[in-house]
Amino acid sequence: MESNVRVRFAPSPTGPLHIGGVRTALYNYLFAKKNNGTFILRIEDTDQTRYVPNAEKYIIDSLNWCNIPFDEGPNKNEKFGPYKQSERKDLYKQYAAILINSSWAYYAFDTSEDLDFLRKDHEENGKTFIYNWHNRAKGKLINSLVLTADEVKAKINAGENYVIRFKSPQDEVLEMEDEIRGKITIDTNTLDDKILFKSDGMPTYHLANIVDDHLMEISHVIRGEEWLPSMPLHVLLYRAFGWNTPKFVHLPLILKPVGKGKLSKRDGDKLGFPVFPLSYTNKETDEISKGYKEEGYFADSFINMLAFLGWNPGTEQEIFSLDELVKSFDLKRVSKSGAKFNPDKTKWFNQQYMQQKNDAELTDLYLPILSEKGFFIESETKKSVSNDKITSLKTARYDELYVQKVVASIKERAIFVADFWELSSFFFEAPTTFDEKASKKNWKENTSEIMHQLIAVISKIEDFSSANTEKEIKEWITTKEIGFGQVMQPLRLSLVGALKGPHLFDIIEMIGKEESIKRIENAIKNM
Ligand code: GLU
């Protein structure tokens, strides 16, 4: 049964979603699912100047890729819709009016030039300009606290620009509660009278956010630490409206891998890792930013890694499926201090997930790469290869089962599916070059002669299974008293082109007798 837990992820569509934002969405999702609650997506697009048209789609695509879809949101179960603030515009004005009528807010007509002048003037005297209780009604500032009701009406009717400001209380120690940080107190005299409603007829983030959280019956506000400074105003707004406050949960920042401060896109560019879930093209600059998906990270590994940036289960276990995360997630185990992003650990997670994935699944991911390289894979993929491509395909045919075996033998060395080719090309084509250093060291004067003898041995082997070829070749080496290294290294060089790859006899079994002999002959010729 659905509980009263209702949480929301409320991004502003100003660009691609940073991984910090994905982590916020994830914690909201985990908390909702753990408590049989509802996970809501609300698009906070009241700041028209920063609006980026494709960002909303990017956000939704990212949540879907991460497998953390919202229960309610734009075009989905619109129980309290619309879920886009720009479509709720008219609503906010009414709520601003309520605050004016109850004297919790006031009209202010100060021009931006006037305010800039005051700011500069304060700066020159080493002070910071704050618009609040200490100056709002002293006459220098033009607002409805100093003007008469008629004067205010006249200004508004004359079309003068105005904003609506919150009248923050004087001389009060405000006590607040954060689920992670505990009790927080603030002296209200330090707060400025924030703008709630702008001259362009749009609410600011603060007003729209509170009104919507209330109307959408949000029970817990789970968001990044950067919103902690807004908490006093939000708590005061709830009080001003006479509404119950939701619980507040401010998540720790995700920090740079090296140095101090918040993880930024620049850190990713510098150290070579993505900070976005999906790749993103900035339409204005044409700049393409890398995404985890396109860089070959598995969504479940990415999510597992993100979950650990600020939370831990209190045990040694690190690999958690999404279901396990839901079961184990607890706000009590979210840390207060920032979590350092670790690109190596991120790769480590992917490697762990690689080992866990079954071979058939990985094969599906490898097949398109192989057909791109011109290998003809029989079965399903055959259908997807177009006719004009078939003429350029390599002659060797492989079936899916063969690819599955290849994948099984190399996956433990791979971090990404994109590593597969480098690790397994020799299963599909003979080496054309031979590692120079290894050849010099291992292909001695008598090696070609030994390899000729080996060809004769191999031709006679009937059971070409890995175990049997290993047995027969090793027996021959022992009787001939040649020394294993003198045969095995040149043999590996012949088949692979370098001293790498999985168990040699597995390779022999896979490529078969004829191909093995061909490769040894080719090596003899080229050394
Ligand atoms: N629109 C805000 C953002 O972009 C939402 C902050 C909040 O969750 O209250 O992150």
C-alpha cells in the first residue's frame, strides 16, 4: 500500500544533469521506494533567462537510463499537475497576494540601478548591502512599507516595475531541524528580504518551490547541501502560510577527486571522466560533453557507485543491486560531510559488474562492434546487416555461441565492452604484427625449427579440445626435453601476436587446428 511518503526531484532545466543531481534523484527514489512512497519529478523552469529547451528531455532520459523512473511528473500520473512550474504560473501570484495581505510580504519598487548603487556604496565602505528589517522602512528604499496604499496602487496602475519581497522577522532565533544535520539555529536579523515574485510576472524559486511542495503534499524535501542557506526562508514561508513544514534533508556535496571544493565539469575534463550521465551537446557552442552511458558504463554500476557517494550500508558489502539499495537505504547513514568523487573506484565498480553480467548479455553488446568491424555473425545479427554491407564483410563466419565463449574468456580483464576487441581480436583474425620486444626475446635461432616440429605434432592431434591439446603438446615438450618457455611463448606470439590473452590452449581450441597451424607458419615466415 502506498504510504504518505512523497518526495520530489525538482531540477531546473538549465543544462545537462550533473551527477550530483542524479545522486539527489537517486536518494529520493531510494527513500520513496523503501517507504512505499511516491517519487515525483517537478520541472522548476521559472527562470526564463536560464531555460534550455532540450534539458527537460535530457533529465527524463537520464532518469530512465538509470532505471529510476518517476511515479508522478510531466505527462505521467498528473495527480497534482501540471508538474512544470511555467505551466503553473498563475497560481503563484495568488499565493504572493496572500502573503501581502497578511503582511508577510511587501511590494518593492526600487530600480536595479538604485540597488546597484547601494551595493557599490556599501562595498566601498567595506560593508555588504542587505535589504531587510534594518533599512526596509527607513525611507531610502521605495516599498509598500513606506508608501501609502494609494501611492502603491498608483505605481502599479502606472505599470511601474515591482517585485514582492518577503518580510523576514526581526530579533528571532529560528530553530530548524534537518534529518541529517540535526538542529540548526539562525538569527533572523542576518536574513535578507528575499524576492518572492519578480517584475516579469514569474515567481522566484523560493515561492514556487514552497507552494508546489505544499500543494503536491511533499513529505520530505531531499536535496543538495547548496540549498541549506535557503532553508530559513523556506521554513519561514511555511509559517507565514500557516502550513505544516515537510522534513528537510540536505545531502552532502560531491567533492573534487583532488583538491578542495565541489566536483565540477572542469575536474572531469581535466582528469578524463564524465560528470554527466548521458552525453550532451551544447546547442550554442556545439561542445559535446561525455556521458557515462556512452563511455561504456553500465547503468547499474553507475547507480551503485553514486549511492556510495554520501551513503554507506555500515557493512563491508559494496556491490548492491538497485533492489538491494532500496532495502538497505537509510537516511541515518547519509553522511554530513562531503563525499570525494573517485574516478578509479567508478571504473572498479564497472569491472565488478562486468564479471557479474552473463555472457549472453555481454555478447549482445559485443555483436554490434564485431559487425561494425566486418565480421559476419550468424543468427539474429545476420538480419540486421544490410546487403551492401555483406559484400564488404570478412569471410570468416562466427556464430553467437563462439562470441559468447570469447566473451567468457576475456571479460575478467575488461572494464568496458569497448575493451573487448583489444582483448579478443585474435579470436577473430590472425595477428598481422608481432610484438617486437617479445619476439626478440622469445624467438631464438632454433625457434623456427621447433615450431615446424610443433606443427607436425598439432596436425596429428585428433581431439582438439583445450585439455587434450594441452596434454599432448606438454607430453611432447617433456619427451623432447625442450623446455616449456621455448615452445609456449613462441606459440602464443604466433597465435596472438603478443604475450597476452587467456589460457593458450583455450585459444587453440577456439580457433581450431587449421587456423592454429596457419598462424604458426605465418609467424615462422615473418620472424
Ligand atoms: N530547482 C532547484 C534545483 O535546481 C530545486 C532545489 C530543491 O530541491 O528545493 O536544484
